[in-house]
Amino acid sequence: MEYALGTVLLESRPVAALAAQNGWWRLDRVVADVPEGGLRAVMPDWSRLIDALDHLPDEPLPAAARIDHPMVLAPLLYPNKLVCVGAVYRDHLEQMNLPAERWAKMPLFLRPPTTSIVGPGRTIRIPGNVSQFDWEIELAVVLAQPLRNATEAQAVAAIAGYTVGIDFGARDLLDRGSAIGIDLVRAKAQDSWAPMGPCIRPAGQIAAPQDLRLRLWVNDELKQDSTTANMLFPIAEQLATISHIISLEPGDVVFSGSPAGSARSESEFLKPGDRVRAEIEGIGTLEVETYGDEPAAQ
């Protein structure tokens, strides 16, 4: 059975859910011993869960487990860490007029507040003081096991699965002229700017994560169209490298970089009411909409 895993809102609380057979199902009514809470509560027992799902009989899921009209949240609510890797796609470097070659050190940064993570829907806030709001589709990698000073083989074995991520940011808040460097918190880490979902596709279902097509549309106009084969630093190397800098834990998420196709001019930047659709082959489609807000604190 092909399936994915996510989190839905039921009776005002997050519940782990199974996306399969053209519907959503309560995970605790399909598999035994599922803890309360969203999917994050399941991460420490991920291997057992996947083994149980992979051995389900090939028959309809129980009707009592079906969720009608689910409100889908981000699959992982507030993981311990969200790590972002940047400037690792050849075509993105070419777009920035930089040499399309590996850096001496893989660029990455830690996005401090995981409140930047939201799910699908009208969830993306553009503060009133932002005029250059940009998008970047990213393959988001979810960890099932801890990693510290890992080899690439150990890193691959620790992957729980993959989901679709969008890295939103405000170019006009980067403050590139500052004497102390660019401001990645104001420009990249505000609430709602890292949507992901709608589900996590287990790693065992993705045979070739380094050959996945990524596409992003703004108001149905295709903006990004590339493949993970364009990564200069493959996923296994990314995870192993990060693990030599910081410890990774079950449920941590790594945004693995974005290809070319972000906004190139003032006329392309996002405005309140714009719709963004991101799709990664074999993993899913994430659809969000932007809305306006009062100016953010300076």
C-alpha cells in the first residue's frame, strides 16, 4: 500500500494521521500503540511504525478510522531544529551569477524559531514593512534517528522521510549593507515563513532522492522547475556535514536548498493574496496563500 504520514487537527488538538486510499485516517485506529499528539510524538518509534504499516493487509482501512474533512497541519509541529542549507544547486548559483561549483564549505544556517513552520492553506503572513517577499521550493528531509559525527551511510539510514518545503524570505530585510552582516532572522525566520507538507513520504518509498523533479508555481505561473540531481552537495553529504557541527535528533528537519527560479524583479515579488503551489515528484504538493499584516517590529 502506498501511503504518507501527517498531522491533522481534530477537536482542537493535533492527531497523527495516515494519508492512503484516497483519504485521511487516524493513525491510532490503524496501528497499535500510537501515542497521543501529532506525528512528532511518533518519531522516536518511527521504525516500528513503518514496519507495521508496510505489513498491513491489502484491504480497505477500517471505516472507523476515516477522517472526514480534515484540517491538515504541518506534518511535524515545532521540531527541535530546522536547519537550512543554501546555495547548493548549480542552476541557482548560475542565476546569482556565481560559479556553478562546490563551495569550500557547505553553506548552512540554523533557523532558530520553529514557529516559522506551518501547513497548507492561507497560512503565509507578509508583514506590512516587506516589499520584496520571495519564494524557494526545497526538499525537506526528516530525521528518524539521532546523528552526530555521522558517515554518509549512517546519515542515509537515519532518514525518516521527505516532505515539500517552501523557504519564504524578505530580501529587503536582509540588511546586506550592515557592518555586522546580513540579518537572517528578520529576513528568513519569521512566523509562518517555512511551510511544509502536506505529508511525510517514508524514505523507503523514494528510490532515487537525488533524481526528483521540483516545481513551484505562483498564481498558476511556473517559476521553478529543476531536479535534485542539480545539487552540488547531495543529501547524504549534507546530513553528515551538519552532524559534524551540531547534533541532529529524531524529528529534526533539514531544508536541503533550492534551485533557480526565485523572484528576479520587483514585479515578481509576492503580494497578499498570491497563491503558491510547490510540487516534488513522488512526495506531494503543498499549496499555500499569502495574507497581509501590520508592519513587523523593526
